[in-house]
Amino acid sequence: MKLLVTGATGKLGSKIVEMLLKTVPAGNLAVSVRNPKKAEHLRARGIDVRHGDFDHPQTLDTAFAGIERLLLISADGDNEARIRQHTNAVAAAERAGVAFIAYTSLADAADSPLFLAPVHRVTEEAIAKTGIPYSFLRNNWYLENEAGSIQAVLAGAPWITSAAGGRVGWALQQDYAQAAAAVLSGEGHEHTIYELSGPLLSQEQLTSALGEVLNREVPIQQMDDAAYAAIMKEAGMPDFVLPILTGIQEGIRIGALEVESGDFEKLLGRPVTPIREALTQLIDELSATK
């Protein structure tokens, strides 16, 4: 049985590949990447490296040929570009006769008010329309998304937010990677939707846990979106990024990520990495890359 992971040189994709290699022979694993040169280390380990570009559907026909189980990792970019790319990938999977598609989606994708949700809603619908058995991995929020804020705290700054009391199901990418690998390589996941969320925490609860890890108080400053954007701009964020950042804060504030489920633990076969342990791991990684 041949499995394929798209975007395998990305942060999440690379973790998923490593997790798959623990249980799947390298000869049964393929990856689809835009730049095969960046995946030479995977080829050296016996993985089938294929060129696949979501903006060039003809490359996907070759990349997906002979694949039975596909993990489609959502692409980066604006909503319009991502919808086009994902639609291309789904159509190519159908043409190739792929027997199963797992897709990294978003928490509560079908009904979420978060501005990122339309991409995932359209992609899920496109996959369902093919009639191919699927599993939607509705990832809540990566703790790694907060790396910039954590680095600022390490440098002595307060935690800045406009998310008010909204709660988030943060978890490490490593946990999401393990769950994805379990679904792609496992059985019994056809026509499933998994809401993958860590324990729901507010910004105050997250910063309290961060303070315990750092053994000092972490001040938190709640503000409105305009003030938040101004501080992000002052910190060097490009203008085009500011609406994205404030959109995420607004989504959290209105509860878009407050999705509770035991699906994560079901797929992992263990509890999600506790938040203090997860923060410690992330801080160690940030310190190592300085």
C-alpha cells in the first residue's frame, strides 16, 4: 500500500513523515513537494520523492499516480489561492484513483466564523463530492503559532492580545502530526471527522502556564484590535499581515476555536501533551535556534 504526504518539507509535513517512518516502511511512503531538491534527505532514506505543485495540476497527476492513501496538507497563502490549489489537488486525486484522502482542516470548519474557514469548508466539500472515502482532521491551533509572542515574553515584553476571554485548544504540531500519521496509516477512518483540540485555555490561562514554566509572572495586556495592530506594526509586521493577525484575534474572541472533543486522545492513544510540558518543549526549541 502506497501512502503519500503533500507539503512534506513544511513544518507540519516533515513531522508527519518522521512519525510515519516509525511504523511504515520507507518504500511504502511517497511525498509530493514543490521543490524536490529540498527533499533529497528524504530520498536518501528510501522515500519516493515526487514533484507536485498545486498550481500546476499536470504535476499532480504524476505525483499522485499509484497512490492509495493521500494526506493533503492545507497550503499557505490567501484564501483565493488556497481554494484554487486545494481544488486542483482534490481533482488530481480523483483522476489518479486515490482510494482515501485525509485532509488537515480547521476546527469546526463547516460552521466556523473564522476568516480562514471558507478555505477548509470548500475543500471538505470538494473532497466529499468525489465520493472518495475521507477523513477530515480539523486541527484547532498550533502552539507554535504563538512562537513570536513567546519570544517577545522571553525578551521581557508583556503578552499582547485582543482576544479577550476567548479560549483556544492549543497543542504541539508533534501531537497533530502523530494524529495525522495514525489516520493515514491506520484502518477504520473512512468518512470520519476528527475535531483535534487540546484543553481549552484563555490567554490568561496560557500566560499563567507560561509564567510557571519561566518561574516568573508574565504580564498580559488586553486591548482592542486597532491597538493590537498598531503594536504588531511597530514590532515590524508587514501591513498585509496585520488584518490576518487581528482576524485571528477576533476569531478567538468570538469563540471560533472553542471546540471541545476527545478525538485527539482517541487517535493518539494518550492524552495531549500537557500545556506546561508543551511550552517547555517549544521554549527549548526556540532557544536552540537562536
